[in-house]
Amino acid sequence: MLKKSLVLIIVLSFTFGLQAQEIIDKVIAVVGNEIILKSEIENQFIQIQSQGLYTGSEDLKCDILEELMFQKLLYLQAIYDSTEVTQKEVDTELDRRLSVFINQLGDEKKLEEFYGKSIVEIRSDFRDIIKEQILTQKVQASLTAEVKVTPSEVKAFFDDIPKDSLPTVEPYFEISEIVITPEISEEQKNQVMDKLNGIRDRIVNGESFATMAILYSEDPGSATKGGELGFVGRNDLVPEFASVAFNLTSPEEVSRVVETEFGFHIIQMIEKKGNMMNFRHILLTPKIGVEELTVAETKMNEIYDLIKSDSISFEQAVEKYSDGESRFNQGKVMNQYYGNAKLSNEFVDPYTAKNVSTLKIGEYSKPFLSANSRGGKVMKIVKLDVKVDKHIANLKDDYQEIQQYALEKAKQDVIEKWINTKLESTFVEIDESYCNCKFKFGNWNKKE
């Protein structure tokens, strides 16, 4: 990690940044046999500036180019070392990042509207990018795996920081939650299946699948395109969908109704190219009715009363009643991007953020209607475990954070040495428009 803040920004914008800008492309740099395009730098630049994430006086585009060249150097090393990435690793990381962005936007449908694509298309678009990132992360991790810092080194690192340059610790909180998910009634499921079977009959009898998708599909990313998903592989699809879709043999064939975590589908194959296939689908989702919400709310109110009367602890209620993902972590809500429990409003849904804002440490909320990572309605009770206000870092309160800064500095020194060693035997060429860049971590401009 060359520069912690800049690396984080680039990773985020690679995956879920602004939609691509119209930029006339050209090759800006070549590292080994890997190229870096002008559009990559410009899109990163627009993304970072638009979010106010970079306030330094340095040349931002030069910083971005150096980071991109560093990533290419790591990628070349990964290829040379035959570093492996499993499909499960890619899917897990993709799910994690999608979940973060869905929380930021509100729900999955808003994510699809943002990109104008179905969730399947979004996953397909970002799969190769994330695979490359995981490869580079593995190489970088292996380079710094043995780096450690002692308490005395942490103190020395902190003492060397000028007092007017001490880092600011941004506010954060930690919470635990109890989640009750309303059950979708069999009646609701049957109604959706009956409607979808009726649409299927109309298609089988000659009506256009694409027209039916435009009229009825509840997948905003594909409905306007006649339900078309584009070419996908089996692993790009949830298993229930894939097992039916990849058994279709003719464009005239319409699948049976398929149930997945997203709802109910019917599917039509458009074209097959090798292991990739292009499909249309129509998605209908059962709605959670007032009765189901009322049942979940009643159950949550009963749990709340038990906790309030000290008949059961919050932690016991999590273990006994909660059905959310956090139940596997004693109810502790994790920051899915950073892999720790530190949260801010951008990492939780708006309903949770509003309720947390009224709590003191150790207090828990009344039951409230919220949303899970896919935008589905759930009932929650949240407990505020930790709340930290914005402050200037100090060794007493922020030792772990300062230790991490010290460790990152030690790792950065190792990485910088590795970069310059690798550059001695790696072809690098930079376009003349960037030849005046004062790079910080490597002798990239070999012509100098």
C-alpha cells in the first residue's frame, strides 16, 4: 500500500465509482506487457475530486498514475508466481463490495438503476476487475507478511509526528442488532407464480418474451432491454437460476418458473457462445404484506419487552431469536468493507443510522422497520456498544490506530524497496505528457 488514503480511494472507484466518462483514450503507460489508459486516470481523477477525498497539494493525476503502475507491477508478479484466486474468493469479495454499495444507495434496485443494469450484469462487469485486485493484494500481502512493529517502535513513530500533523480520528460507532425477517406467505408466492405462469403461457402461444419483460418484469436493469441479461457464465448466476438457464437448448424454449433469492423468474435463451450464454428473463417478486409485517413487529415487541424487563439479555435474545447475518457474530454488526466493527452512517441503512443517533452507549432502541443488504424489509432492535467522537489521535485512547499507522509505514518502506528492485528488470514506458511527474515511491521515469 503506497499511500493509505489514495489506495483506498482507487480501490473503491475501480469497483463502484462514477459511471464511465466520455474520454478520448490513449495509452499513458506500459508496465511490462500491461497498459494504463488515459480514461483510467481521468475517471479516477473525477471520482476522487467529486467526493472531496483528496486535499493534498501534490499532482493528483501523477499520484493516480503511480498507484496504477504499482498495481500492474504487482499483477505481473502474481502472473510470474502463478498466484491462484478461486471463484469463491472472487464471489465473496464481490458480494462484500456490492453489499457496501447497496447500503449506501438504499437497496439493490437503486444499485441497478444507478448502473442501468441488472445485478447479474453488474456482477459480470466487475468480476475480472476484482479478480485482478485480489491477485495484487495477495502479492502485496506476501511481501509484507513478516513485517511487525514493537510497542517501542510504535511510540517512536508517534513521537516523530509533528504535533500539528497528528492524525484526526474520525467519528465512528459500533452496534449490535437483533433482526427479525418477515416471512413471505405462501399465498403471496402462489399469486406471483400464477401471474408468471400466465405470462409464460402468453409467450408460448406466440407473444413476444421481450415485450412481456418490458411490461411486467420487476428487474429494472433488464426490463427496459426486453429482459436481456447479456452474455454470462454459469458462475455469474445464482445456482437455482443457472441450473435451469444453462439447460435451455433452443431460443423458442421458455423455462418453468424458477425461484431464487431475488424472487421468481422465467427464462429464455437468446444465444450461446462457448461456455457463455445470453438470456432474457422476467422477474416478479412477492410482496411482504401488512399481515406478515405485523407478525414480525409483534414478535419483535415481545422480544423488546423481555429485554426491558431483564427476563433475557440482549446477547441471549440475539442467540435465541435473531435471523440476520449478524447472529453468527453475537449480533455484532461488521463493517463489510474494512472487516472490523467500526461504522459510520454511510455503512448502515438510513433507518438504522437514525435510531443509533438517539442512543447512548449501552442503550438499545425500540423495534423499528429497517432494510437488509438486499433492500428487503426487516424489523430491528439495535444496541450502541461504542461511540467515538472526532478527535486528535493520542497514544492512550488510540494505540491500536497508531500501531496500525506505524505498521503501514514499515510495510510501505518494504514495498518501496521492492518496487525499485523490480523496476531494474521491468520494462516501463510513460507518455511524454506525464514525464514531468515527481513520483514518490519508485524510479518509474527511467529516462531521467
